[in-house]
Amino acid sequence: MALAKNLSKIKVSRTRTPKRKKAVKYAIIALVALAIIFGIYGIINLTRVAPKEEDKQEIVLETGDRPLPEEVKIWVIAEGGLNLRAEPDTKSEILATIPNDTELVAQELSGDWYKVTFDDKTGWIHKDYTRKFTDKEAVDSEIIEDWEKYSNSKYGYTITKPKDWVLRDYGANAAASLLSYVGFGAQLPDNIDPAILPPVVIKVTSDKKEIVETNYSKKTDVSVSEAVVSGVKSKKYVYTSSAGVQMTAYVVGGKVYTYILEESGGYAGELEGIVGSFKLL
């Protein structure tokens, strides 16, 4: 009896073996199918997020010196000359000293420095001590007939002004601490009228540059920036007058006098031309 029971158990176990094999087989098939499905799904999503060829853009990182889009003609405005340096750095080796009013061609721009060639030497000069040649053309009477030179030998300066503008030397104004007040404009009265300011004026005072700058820094809505006029470090002030008009003034310190170049509102372009041509004698 015991033998019969054991034989029956063996038969039962044998009959279950094929079912287990089928289950394992189906499980493997299911796993393979899932792998294929997930693989296809992943490929489809990759194609969706991948950029089209026409949408691809080339990224260019700009480093180092920047070539100018075209050669820029400039000229030097630095009394005593301008240092040509080996690198765009004030501590770099000085290759040469370029005389004031020398015309050059700027080849590249690196920050505030132009790359130029002078006397067969190529180096860098600071752009604050130069003017673009287009500015020179706008104010040089030998190039543009619409501008003419004016020289004030008494107070040691020269400028160019629009030829169709008259000038009036209104002399000193003790109340304003001015030694000289010269106005420029299309129409000016013979005597100064406080209610009608000339479009552009050049004032000369014996007050120290620091005193004049302090007075301008107190103006309404004033903004101050650095400037270089006739090779001298100067200040530019843009402010609102008591009449609500935006005005611009440059304060330039000379060896003896302080010069103020100012426009009365709406003449910033003409003032820039006059400032660009202003030279201390």
C-alpha cells in the first residue's frame, strides 16, 4: 500500500511539470514583449524632443579681441601725446608715444582699447583719448564747409562752430563769477537776456574745477559721467533746469582757468560737435 501511494505521488508530480514550463515560457515572452514596447515608446519620445535640422542653431562663444565690423578712422586728442601699449592695459609696455592730433585706423576693439598701428608698431591705445574720424569731419572746417573755426586767444581755447551760427562775446559776469561768456546760435541779441539763453555757451571762470563740479552736482535730476575734452579728464553733467528743460554741460579744467561748455536744451548734438573740436591753446 505504501508503495502504491508513493507511485501515485510520482505520477502527480510528473503531470505538473509541463504546466510549469509553459508558465515560465509565457513569462519570458511577456517580458520580451514589454521590453519591445518600452523600447519603441522611448524611440518615439526621443524623436519628439530631438530638434529638427532646420531648428538647430550654432552657438559661438566670443572670446578675446573683437575685430571691428570695418576699419574705423580715429584721431588722437591727448596733449603731450598718447601711449601706444603692447597690451590693452595701462601697466603694459609702452611701444611709442603718438603725437596729439595724429590720424589712425582702429583695427580691433578690446573693452575700452583700440588696436592700431603707428610707426610700424602695432599696439593698443585707450579710446577715451581719441575721436572717431566721422566726428572730426563734422567739426573740421577744412573738411565740412558748414563749420568754421573760432579762437579765443585771451582765454586760450579754440573750437569749430556751425557757420550759420553767430557768436556774441558778452564779456565778464561778476555775479556769476565768470571772466568770459561767449554764446553761439542762429540769432542772438546784442546784450545778454537772462530770459533767452543762447543755444550753446562757453563760460570761463577762475574758480577751481572742483568748486564748479560741486555746483553742477547739486542740479536737479543730475547724472554725471566721465569725459575727455582736449585730452583732459573732464565731467559731463545732464540735468533738469528750473524751467523743466534737460540741459548738458561739460566742465574742463585748464592750467589757469576752468571752462564750462553748456547747451540750453535741445542742442546736445551741436554741443557734442563743439566739445569734440575744443582745444586748449
